Amino acid sequence: MTEFLDLEAQDGVRMPWNVVPGTRQEATGCVVPVSAIYTPLKPFPSMPVLPYSPLRCRNCRSVLNPFSIVDFAAKIWICPFCFQRNHFPPHYASISEDNLPAELFPQYTTIEYASPDDRPSSVPPVFMFVVDTCLIEEELGFLKSALLRALELLPDNSLVGLITFGTLVHVHELGFGQIPKTYVFKGSKEVNKEQLLEQMSFFLKKPKPTTGVIAGVRDGLDAESIARFLVPASEFEFALNSVLDELQKDPWPVASDQRATRCTSTALSVAAGLLGACVPGSGARIMAFIGGPSTEGQGAIVSKILSEPIRSHKDLDKDSVPHYHKAVKFYEGLSKQLVNQGHVLDLFACALDQVGVAELKVAVERTGGLVVLAESFGHSVFKDSLRRVFQSGEYDLGLSSNGIFEINCSKDIKVQGIMGPCASLEKKGPLCSDTVVGQGNTSAWKLCGLDKATSLCLIFDIVKKESPDATMQSTSNQFYFQFLTYYQHNNGQMRLRVTTLSRRWVAGPGSVQDLIAGFDQEAAAVVMARQVSFKMESEADFDPIRWLDRALIQLCTRFGDYQKDSPSTFSLSPRLSIFPQFIFHLRRSQFVQVFNNSPDETAYFRMILNRENVVNSVVMIQPSLISYSFHSGPEPALLDVAAIAADRILLLDSYFTVVIFHGATIAQWRKAGYHKQPEHQAFAQLLQAPCDDADTIIKERFPVPRLVVCDQHGSQARFLLAKLNPSATYNSEAPVPGGDVIFTDDVSFEVFLDHLQRLAVQ
């Protein structure tokens, strides 16, 4: 895996196939699609930032790169994508083999341009807090204190707005310092942008725009109007603190058999309309803090009658969901509006009940928003995650905005689409494949919000037909890919990052060994996970287990080494040997198994999977397990029930949850307080080691994972047992004295592998 990590360290790219199947037939036989997981803003300390505009091909608009063929005498470069000959402009006159510009250095396949023509944005970062007040007093107290701490961390030049909602939507005029002043909107009534501006007195002091309000919105409003609702964080800190301090629970009475009237969708619609009027095209974020289900307005997910249950996966499967489709349609419309404005929707959902994450998913994902799901606003998952959003320094998220992502490829490759936090810009052209996956039918995407971790999964289509002459391969057997990310850096400056890749293609009978040599099984597992999640959401009657099993069997039949009908002869190259293990754990993961998870939880897990890089996604699919004991230092353990022992501590990292699990004997000693006695220093150190490692994991991750500390046979041990391979179940013996068994009917990995071998050799 190390060479694939090196490729990622150079360009932020992982591809399942680093030697690419060269024809459509070969690619179809490879099962895992030709694809790439790309992190556009991955930090590279040694990457040059060039202070001039990029040189583009006059035909296909690709940027000059190390794979371009250069004729130094004629001052011409040939584009590797379309073979167009381009003249160097006068300021490249001194170019020679010994005097190359940085973009032609072979090691700079990823480079960034900060053109002096692109002046920093005049609009500072904007944060619009949208706060739910239908909360119990304790929860509202937790939320207020978290928001007050967040205000202290905001950049001094940022603008802040505040909208609170419950039965009604309250827009706070923070710039009116003398007395608190708010504009109130009815939660059940839809408000369009024109009505919003009219009611908030935007047109009292100046004539209303003659060509309709849209012209006024496009040109933005005057600074005086904007300053009433969006105020500088540093200047109005006292006013903001006062408003938040005095924030009250929604005053409208709620009957004992009813849910609170919560108009989430109306509040978000008002926030989007206000930002669209005040700061269109700027890096603005709507940060929604929601503490319960929406019951009013077009985005309602359940009625106010408490006896009506909130939709479950079973209801969604049977299509007995009266509110679901209407709410999703509303949020699809909201996502289009936000994408047009270039604004981001971040979601912080904290409640024991569902709040509607499944419906909101489309708006958060298409705008590249952050999402955090926790049980309470007092939980460390929420508080620490919110702090990390504004933290600077080592754990800075690197929030950037207003991105546009484009692709160029060799002529035999087309783009099926992207699975990830982006929205199609509907730029159709010769690069678009007829097969669409995710956000497809385009070669350009909008990334309203992106950060250092945002990772896109690009799916390609090989359109080259079988070559009649095998000798053709030797002439030019390279495919080229170029990724262009134009974005607003967090210092306000617009930048262009260009990553250009070259991959060798192979075709014909001898290609199997070459393909195996370039197979990245971690990247392949992540692509399959994103694919299966996408299919489960977009295809009716899709059977994910059957689809994954068939894909794995086909892959093993194609690339395994065996004699026909003889399972005992089956073997896989080390390049492929862990892939069946990944698929086994993916079948059991929260992305595929929806039983015991609500639609909100499933949507949340998939949203995080769809934005994370390969290393983090692999931990979600197959958690890592580390064992601590007196006999040896911390060491990786098999993700198997056999890893449990009475005298061991286990640390499980499943990305969303970090579990510290004490074996029965260790737990007994800890309860007896041996670690507090001076003669048992070694035991105290053993107890501390997993806690320190868990702290390190929690500090650098977003969203912050939940920490569970539990003992063998305790109720919370389920967090560990659910992730382990059930090699010892209630039907079999415990593997070792002091070990454990799992009460499940799931098959173990050994049985799964046995079935796989029998089916692959048929």
C-alpha cells in the first residue's frame, strides 16, 4: 500500500486501478470501475504557488503540465489531451531545457496559481446562525454556551447574522443597537425573496429596483441595508452576546399529546433568501442548529400529533411516508438556490429523536456543508466539533468556498459523474458519458464549500473499443487526467489548483498481471462503498448484499489463481488478498445494514463516507483494533472476537465511535483501585496508554467521534462486539478461556471465504 500512499502524498489521488484497462470490454471485466478519489485541497508543504495566470491549450483549455511535449527551438508546446500545438506567449521567451518554468518540472504534477488579476474578495466570511428554540431549558442552555464560545473563535473580520425559529421565524436586526429588534415570519407560510425584502424594509430608503427584485439581488444591496442584519463579529460581540444570553425557549404552548411546532424549512428558506439578497456569490455559510423534528412548513417530516411515529426505514421501503417526498423536493429546491448563490448549509443536529437529516441531506451535500449528529447540545461530539470548525492552527479544517471543479481526460475516457459533496454545473460536452453516476452529465461541478479533507469520487468510462492491431499499444499507451479546482482560499484570494496524472493502459490476454500489480484494494473498497450507498438511495428494490457478493465473485474469478472446480487450489495475489475482507466488513457496516439505525443516522453515515479520503473511509468500513497487555506494547489485533481476553485492553476505532474495552480481569483490578497504588505503576500506565491514543484520534478528527469506555460483559461492550468477526458465536465454543462469544446468526469471515472460493472456481 505504501506506493499508493506516496501517490496520494504527491497529488491527493488514489485510484483502484493504477494500470488502467485500455478498452471498454477490459474495463467491464474488471468489476471495480476505473475511478479516482481526489482530495482537491489536500495540504502539500512543498507545492509551489505561482504568482501568475496559467497557460491554457487554445483547443481543450487544459493547463500546461509536465506531460506536455515542448519544442524549445520553436517555442511551442503540444497538449497531451488533444495534441493541439500551442505557442508560448512572450513572457516565456527565455524557456529552455535548463530554464524550465515550475509547471513543467516533473515532480510538480500538482501546482497552484494565485494570479495577481484575481483580487481578494471584498466580502469577508459570513456566518448566519439559524437556531432552534423549541428545546427544553437545559438543552437551550447547552446550545447558548456553545454558540457564545464559537463567537469568541470567529475571525475578527467575519460578518455574523442570527435567525431563531420555533413556531415563528425571528430575524434579528443586530445592527440596531439601542433595543433588540426582530422581524417575524409565520412558520407555516412560504416566503419568497421579494416578500422577504419588502417585509424587512429594504426598499424604504431607496426606490425599488425597476426590473424586479432579482436585478437588485444580483447587484447586491447597499452596505447600510446589509449592516442591519450582518454585523462584524469583533465590533458587535457585546450585542451578539446579549441577544444570545437573553434567548428564550419558544413561548408557544405545546399540548401533552402534541409535538412542538418547529418550522425548520421556513427558517432555512428565510436565511437563504436574506444571504442571497445581501451577499450573493460570497463565501457565506448558514449554520443550522436543530434540536428536534420539523413539524411545520414544507420541510415537515412528521405531523404534530405525538402518536404518529417518525418515518423509519421500513416506512421508506413501503413508501408509506406522507411527508418525506414533499420535504425532499423542498430541500432540492433550496439546494439549487444555495448553489446559485454560492452559499453553504452546515447542519448540527442534536436530539434523541430524528430531526430530518435524511430529508436535509441533499441540501447539505450539494453545497459541501459540514454535518454533525449528536444526542444532545451538551455532548462532547457537538461541542468539540463546533469548536473545531473555527479552530485555527494545527487542527484547522481549512474551510474554503466558491469552488468550481473541472476535468480534462484523454479522448478514450469519458466521465460518468462524481459521488461527493458537489453540484453539477450542467456543462455538457464530449467528455460526458451516457452512463450517469451521482452528479453526472457534466464536466464541471460547483463546490460551494470545501475543506482540507473534502474528497470527490470520480467514475470514468473507458470508451475505446477493442484495438484490431495489438502492436498499436506500443505507440502511446498513456491515459492522461487533469483536475482543475478554482476556489476562494480562506485568505479571500481566488486560486487555481491543477493536478495532472498519467496512467499506463493495458489490453489483451497478458494484461491480467499488469492490472493486479496496479490494484489499490483500499481505494477499491471505498469506491464500492460509495457506489453501494448511492445505489441503495437511488434504485428501487436494490439488493446491496447480492450486488456486493456478485461483484466480489466476478473479481475473484477474473483475477484469482485456481484450477477449475477445485476450491482448495484457489489463491489471490497479495495485491488483492485483503479485498474480500473489506467487502465482508462492508456488508456488515452501517452503510449497508440499516436495521437498528434510523434514516437520519444512515443518511449521516453516508454523508461522511461521501466526503472523506481513503484512509478515513477504510476505518469506517473495517475498523482498526489495537491490543494493550502486560506482555507486549500496543499492537494491531485481528478484528475478531478471538482478540478479546480477560487480561487485555482493546482500542477500537470505527471512525464514528472510539471504544476503550477492558477485559474482565483488567476491569476487576481497576475497580479494586490497584492503579492508584504506587507498587502497581505498570498497571496505571497500561490503563493510561489507550486513553492517550484515543485522545490523539479524537483531536484530529471531524466530526469528533463518540468515546465509549466499557468493560467485558458490560452493556456498552456491544459497541465493540458489533464490529468483530463472529468466529465464536452462541452456537460454538469460546475460542480461549476468558474470551467472549457473539450472539448472532451472521456467518464468520472463514465461512464467507469458504463460500467465495467455491463460487469463484465454478
